Amino acid sequence: MSTIPDYDQFLRNLFDLLDNYLVKDLETLVKIAQQGEDGGVSYPALQTIMSGMELLGLILSGETNEPAFSYYWEESLCKQFSEYSGFDDIFRRVIRDGTAHFYLVKAGITVSTDGNDHLKYRNYKGSDCINIDLQVLYNHFIYTYNKIKSDLLSVSVTNAEIIKGCEKLQRQMIGSSSKVNNLIISKNLKGPIGVVQATSIDKGYSGPTDFIQPSGMENLTKSIEL
């Protein structure tokens, strides 16, 4: 059963969110990384790009995890920039898994930020490495992001894989909302009935990343409403 009443609106909401979070966060991270100082956030920038690739792959293919990443890689990135062909396993296993699980890119990769030597061999302190240039990767990712966004928002959604991807993402968001609401109940974070223990949301706070459509959640959330 569909949880989304309007797939076109769902995608508009999603890309509004991504424009303000994913894209703007990446702009900030890449600018800081290019300053070339300690704490230059190159690894967080790489992880953000990898996550964005997987999310786009989910929406386009209806798959999750590695299949979603691979779909984006082959059907979007490589079709626009053929030089990435054959590099998917390195990006997934070495860069994505390294930064996701223990922050560090695994051995064999160097990272530059000056726009040079992207996907080139480097000998770094006697070790054979492949160099990833953050500026080039960022530019290529943003190009594919904008193309995917334009393609998806220019026509009404009828593609079965895209509908499947939207549904999977919607259900993940519903599941997350349910977990949070259950914790609020179990910890009594709202306090006694009639007393709301809430902090005001002001500048400096982000989120929640809530683009799901209430009408699509109505029947699924009734049992956990506060």
C-alpha cells in the first residue's frame, strides 16, 4: 500500500531539503577543506558526497545500500564522466566504508583540494596511492545532482523504480519518527499532562529533516501520537 499521496510533491519536498542541507553543507565543507589547514574537513566532505550518491541511487533505483550506490555510479556518474568507470569499488570499500565506520579513509588513498591529479597515481612516502581531488569530485557530484533533480522534477512520476525508491525512503522516515516518539513517551520527555518540557528552536539548530507528507503517514502514526 502506498504511503505517499503525491510523488511529485514528495520529490519537490525532498530536493528542497537536499538543496538546503546536502548541497549547502557540501559548499561549506569544500570551502573549509580548500584552506589547507589541519581540521580541513576533507574526510567529512567525502563522506557527505558518498552518502548523497547512495541517496540519489535509492530514489532512482528503488534499491538500498550497495545496489543503490552502484546504480548511481553506473547510471549517473559514469554516464556523465566516463573516467570513473572501474573506480566504484575503491570509492565504496575504501572511501565510503572507511569514513563511515571509523572516520578515516582506508590506506591507499590521498586527498587533494586544488583541482589537480584527480584519479591519478601518486607515490606518497613510498606507498602507492590513488589521489582523489575533492574539488573535482564535488563539481562532478553537483553536476549529476542538478541533472537528476531537473530530470525528476520536470515530469510527473510514473517510473516504477522511482516510486519504489520514494516509498522506501518514506518508510525509513516513518520508522525514524516512530522510534523518536516512542522514546519521548518512554522517557516522559513531555513531562506530566499539561506540562510541556520543551526547548525553543532558534538559530543554530538544524532539522528535523522532515519532508514526509502527513496525509501519507496518518494511518501509520495514530498509535504513537503524543
